[in-house]
Amino acid sequence: MMVCTQQRKPPRVGRTKTGDLRLSTLQTALRWGDNVTNMALPRMFASDRKLFFERVLDVRQDERDKCRSFPPYLNGSLITNPRLFGGQAVSQSYLAAKKFLEKDGLFPVSMEFLFIYPGFVDVELEFVVENRLSNILRLSIVQKSKTIATAIVKCAPSAYQTTSSYEAEVTEFSDPENCEEIPAYLVAKRDKYGTKCDTEMAASDVETRLIEYSTSPSKEENRVVFWARIPEQFHHANSDKDGIGFAVFLTDYFILQPMAKCLNNLGLRLTNATSLQHSVRIFQNSEKATQWFLVRFDLEVVTEGRVFLKAAVFDEKKRLIAAARQEMFCKWVDLKKIKRAKI
């Protein structure tokens, strides 16, 4: 564990007035990344990470109304123990729903996900159909005979929606080859309040390239945008199947430190790194899981200590695949900033 030995404030990573990323600041932040306190858990061993990427999209149907997946799973928030990354449960629930519906010629087009208990990173997941209606599935996600989450899945004969206003907003973003890796300062750092709200998710797990990280006292301009993909060394024979599952996985793959900075500019502090509700809409299919995906997170609404994050995931041609919305919890810490943000 690396401990910070300097009191100097780390540099701010942002963008210029024209929207261009300050690459020199990024390079400085990379140097700072070696000195900040890292509260994340130890990384997976290479063999475990290889197995993780082989299984992240592997959901097997045992019975008509039951599917399962197998560890290792990615760690999510760190409170006192490693917890299951919620985005993995959400994405594998979506893939299970696809299997449950395919014989009826139906496709899952949206999902309302509710977390009940923290999951484990080393215990297999079971996805069980509790109820079937003409266009709705109710799923339970189970570990050790205990329901840790539920999902309401809406389905339709037509696989996907085709239009969205999101797509016009991302055509200007640079391709991944022209973007910098996300600095260590942004992916693993203990905040000044000393809360254990860091995350295991980092560039060494899913390969990432930062496009934009903008913070503002105005709640309309707090955003994080980056490219993400499965690292090339972990591609395997089934890597180009069920890319839609990896896109859904990424709807929860926010980089915690920039988002915490966005909240700080609004006079708020994240109380933990977990969300209880996660809603996903699917716009089109994506079979190729090894491509670059463009991921965008916006701070949408802040009210009564709740933060709503709006996510959008695009394919390498910048076509919208999935959109999501989730709530998180925070505390007021600076009333002056709150008034300035007009919340």
C-alpha cells in the first residue's frame, strides 16, 4: 500500500474552454498516482483475471427458469469487505433474461434492478424466474440461497429501439487511439474525509482511455467520458459473443474519483460507493465484446441527499447501445456551493 508523504494538493484534471483535455495535467496526475493513498483491494492475479474475462459473459441455463454464472467476479465498492460489483450482476441478469425469452421470440428491452443485500465475489450467482407475464419477467438473483437482488425485465418482439438523441452528442469525441489512459490518481485514492469509498475497478481490470473529465459548480456540466474494452491479452474464443452483455456491464462502470469530485463541486460528499436501483434501456444489439465502447456518465439530479447518475454506452462507431440511470447517496457538506449550483 502506497501512502502519501506530501501535503500538497494533487493537480486538478479537467478540460480547456474549448473542451480539449489538458494532457500535460494528465501526465502530472499520472506521476501523482504513485503517491496517493490506495485503499483498493489487491488486484486479481493474472490467472484469475484471465478466468474472470472468460466468465464475465458466461451465463449457463440449467433449467427452463434457472440460469447460473460462476466466479471469480469483479469487486465493487469497498466498505469493510470485498463486495460483488453490481454492474456484473446487472449484465449477467440481462444475459439470463435473453436466454429465458429467446424460445418465445422475445427480447429484453429494459430492466429495473433493485439491490437488497451485498453480494460475494467468490460465490456463484443464480438467476431464477419468479413470475412470467406476456411481456414481463420477474427475476431473483440468488447467492447461498439468499436473494441479493430482483429485476423486472420488460420484453418485446422487436429486439431494439433504433433512435436516440444521445448519438449526436458524442460524434465530436476523439477515438481511443488519441486518448490517454485514465490516471492512477483518478482510479484509486482515499478522499480527504478518510471514507473507504474507493473501488477495485481500474484501468488494470478493464482497459480505459479518458476523453473528458469536467467539473463545474453548475449541476449541468459534471461529466466523465471514456473509452473502455476488454484488454487484448484476455481475449479468447468466445470474446466476440454477447457484446451487449459487456455494454450493460459498463453502464455501472463509473470511475469513482472523478464522480466524487463532481459531487464535491456541488457541495456534496458520497457516503458510499453503492447504488440500490439501476434502470437499463437497450437500443441495439452488439455482438462484438472485444471492441472499444464509449462510456459517458452525467450527474443528472441532486435532491435530498440522493444523486442520480445518467449513463450511456456506445459501440466503436458511436452508436448508442444502452442507457441507464441509477441512484446513489450523499451528504451536504458545503451550503455555499449548494446555493451556487441552484439545487
